[in-house]
Amino acid sequence: MSAILSADDLNDFISPGVACIKPIETLPAANPEDNSNAYEVTTEDKVAASQPPPPATISLTDCLACSGCVTSAEAMLVSLQSHTEVLTTLDTYRSLRAPWEIQNGLNHGVSNGVNGHHHEAKLFVASVSPQTRASLAAVFGVSEVEVGNMITQLLSGPSGLQSSGHNGSDFTWVIDTNVVREACLVAAADEVAMALSPETSNAPSETGLEGAIKTTPKKPILTSACPGWICYAEKTHPYVLPHLSRMKSPQALTGTLLKSVLSQRYNVPPSQIWHLAIMPCFDKKLEASRSELTSSVWLPNHDSTQEPVRDTDCVITARELLHLAAARNINFANLPRTPLPSSQRTPFPDPKLDAFLFPPSRRKNQNPEAGPSGGYLHHILHTYQAQNPGSEIVVKQGRNTDVIDYSLVRGSETIVKMARYYGFRNIQNLVRRLKPAKISKMPGARVGGSRKPNGAAVETVKDYAYVEVMACPGGCTNGGGQVKVSEVEEVRAYEGVQAVNGDVVSSKPGPKEQKEWQGRVDEAYFSGSEDEVDADGDQEMQDVDVNGAHGIGNRDVVNGISSQYIQGILSHWSAITGVDTQDLVYTSYRKVESDVGKKQNDVERVAGLASSIGGGW
């Protein structure tokens, strides 16, 4: 488990289960000693003493399959997803370089990597979220773009991890998830438009497929990019599964894209590609461990007897990134703030995807109106506004700053309504109002929504077309893995950084100081400018107009994102891999059930114990 992860980090904590166990179903057979007597009679206590069961181990997969605990941060049980695992993997495997001669997607060079010893090397790739960069930018008093360059220098530069590692291994590519997020936004807007179309709305729903990848979500559609919220819904409120967006998060979509394309272009198995994601919250470790986000979904002719490969192998946070540098005696604050030279850049093995992943100008972060969590609602709402000329957006503050209502109106007509719900207290109110009404068995009972005492109908969330749901109060910039105000002074002292802009962090900061610090992080996040040099130093692509190169005008551009261009990228990706776009872009959810923590009488408990050790009545 990461040394920096503790219960104090769980700002989205709900309630632990009364019992969290992984029962030992069978006892391993002991090897008989050579001098044992087959007819020797012994007592039961001696047998138990001579055959102690191994200690029970709990993995993240076990947690995801158990509803005994109700907490959005089960990353407390993650032992492999940490900065230590990153260093161990880099020291175990050499970086798989690219000696291939790629032409038309065919491999004409070395067939399996490095001189036929592909098992000795891995292709290391990383993706970095803008919220993580914003957290570190606030700590060190630099721009979010400069932090992006520093992270790239750490992972791929000559003064980074490769300079002190056992094998000199480093990361071939460092992806900005802002790029892939644009594909998520366009696909999410298409999903909402399809779900709300009259043909889809009036179509009969299929039973037994709630949450499946090929089903259309029901109104109101709920964002699925937050893994803490998804885990909470699957375990405690499965009736919301039909409302969840099937869209993968930027982390998940990046992992699928990298592994599916690289394995096909380089003719290497997905297990030989190692994807590290640097994210703002520990719950992203949960997402990376989902069985739905593995090669078994998209790999053609997948062998069911083989272990599926995760799309994202490891997730670390902003604080763990600093521990990663410190473990190699690298002062993160002293890393170069400039991009790597273009001469050190390895082109992605597909020109169209290379231009998409490493654009000539850096992708801009969302503006404050879009919020700090990717801007899903903002993009979908503006897509509807572009399709309805003369309409305007009306914003209404909810019961607190983390609840906001949005209405697209034209005159007296309300075209569509959406909302933002951040933080678990607000989420609980949301799911409570989505719970299906119980039908009374009493004769003559009234069927329908409840009413207020004065007779007015209670406002219902079912009027919303879309709701952006995030577990953390304040959104993703306030994730549990971000640098907290109580840690800023310690981090700066270790890195040898003076106070930024004269600010002095209190020795015992409270909620007020944390809120002020959160404002600093948000300021760094929203100040990201597209005019600055991109973090990957892609100088040779500077004269390329991404939209113009594909003959796309401004007719379909929303918030600077061309849906036609993005759809062309997704179609190209599907053609490369031979996998349907739906299987690449969307995912599924399931109801999680368990008997852990449920009350049992003595007979049931003894019967279960007897069967678990091979006995019975």
C-alpha cells in the first residue's frame, strides 16, 4: 500500500461495513512427511496446529466484488498500485525501444521486440491529468504547462528516472489526457442525443440488461467518469445503473487506445505494454482494476484461458509522483521546465493518431464555467445550444455551491434541463430522489409522486436530461490524491522551494485554509493557456492545422472541439484494430451483491463454516 495513503485522505468517505472478510473456502492439502504413519490416530486440535491455513489476503478485485464495505476510497487496500510498483517494474523490465520499420501497419522489422527476448522488455507509456498538473503548479508556483514539462522530463528525460534506474528504463510517450477527454466529450454528447431522441425514448426497454454496454441509458443520464461514484452506485443503489452513461473515462479510454493500437502496430501482446496513469484521486485505482476495462473486451480472438490484461496497469496521484521522484533522489522542483527536444521524440506508429495525441498546440483546459471535472455537462449543454439558435443558458444555484441547475431556454420554452451534483452528501439526495416509488398494496392507495404540504408537487430530478456527478466536493481538482494544504510547507521544504507569492501556510490549517488552497489549485487549472508550448515538444507538427488538414470547418465546433474530426479519429481507430467503436469507447456496469455483513442465525453460521472446510451435516 502506498505509504502516503491513510484514512485521513478519504474526504468522500461514507461508512465502512461491519464485516470485511475474505473467507477461506478450502484448506490446502498438506504434504505428508516421510515418517508419517497412515494409520496413526490423532486429535483434531493437533491437525489444526500442524496445518495452519495461510493468512487471508484481500486484493482490490475482492473489494470490487463485495458490497460489505460502502466507501468510495477502497484504494486503502491497493498494494500494487503505488509509486513503489512503478519503480519495481522499471527495474525489472528494460524499456522496449522501437526498432521496427512500420509501413502501412505492417511489421517488417524485429518480430517480437528486442532480439527475440520480448519478455525482458516492456513498452512504457504514461498519461497525465490536468488536475494533477494544477495541484503541483500551485505547490511550486509555476504554470500548469511548466509542470507538464517537468513531469515529462521526470518520466522520459535524461535527468529523470532513466538516469538512476537499474535498467535505465523510461517512458516512451507521456499523453495529456486533455486530448482524449475531447473524444469523451463528443461521444458523451452523441450518447445523450441518442438516448433523448423520440425513437429511443419510446422504445421498449429490455429486461436483464441494465448497465450493459449495448444498452442506451435512461433519462436522467448520470456521468460515469468518477469511479468512487460508480462503485457506490453499483454496491448500494443498483436502481441507478440504467441511468449511468456508458462512456469510458479519459483514463480508461487512453488505456484502451494505447494498448489496442500499439499491440496491433508493433505486433506485441498487450501484456508487453505498461500504462501508468497519473490522476487526482485514489479511486482511479479502483477504475483501473475493473474487469470490464481489460483486453478481454476489445482484443480480437481473445483466449479465454489467458489472464486478461488491464488497460491501465498502475495509477498514482500527485503526491505519489513526488514520492516517485524522491525515491530516485530526484528533486522534482529542479527538473527542467522546458519540453523535451523534438529529436528525442518517438513518433506514434500511426500518423493520424500521432497528430491527434500530440497536437501542434497544447490542448486548453476547461474554463471556470465548465467546472474542474472535465466539463461533460458544459460541452453537452453547449452542443444543444448550438443546435438551437436563439437559445440561452440559465444557471440557478442549488442548496449549496456543489449543486447547480442549468436550463436551456428560448423565450418561454425550456428545451433541456441539466444539473451538477458534487460531493456524496448531494449525491445521496440525488439517488434518493431517483429511487422508484414503492407501490402500496392497500386498496385505493394513490400512485404517483409525493407532494409538499401546500399541495405543490415535489421537484423531481427526473426532469433533468443529464447530471454531472462527482464524488469529491469541489470536483476533481479536490481529489484525495492532490497535495493538501497541510502538506504544502513540508513538500516545499523538502524540495528547497521558498514560499510562493509570499504566502505562508499555517502550521495547523483548517477547513478555511484548505478551501483557500483549493482556490489556488483551481486558479492554476483554469489558467492553462493553449498559446504555450505543448508538454511533449512536438515542434515538427507546429505547422499542421488539425481541423483544416481534414477539411473541417467551424460548423460543428463546440468549445473548440470538432465533433466531425473526433468521430473521424474514432472511426480510424476502429479500422486499425478491427474492433467495433462501441466496444472501444463504451463500457458496462453491474449490480454488486454479497452476503458479507448480513445477519445470520447460529445454524446458518455453523452450516456455512462446516461447508467451507469440507464438512457438512
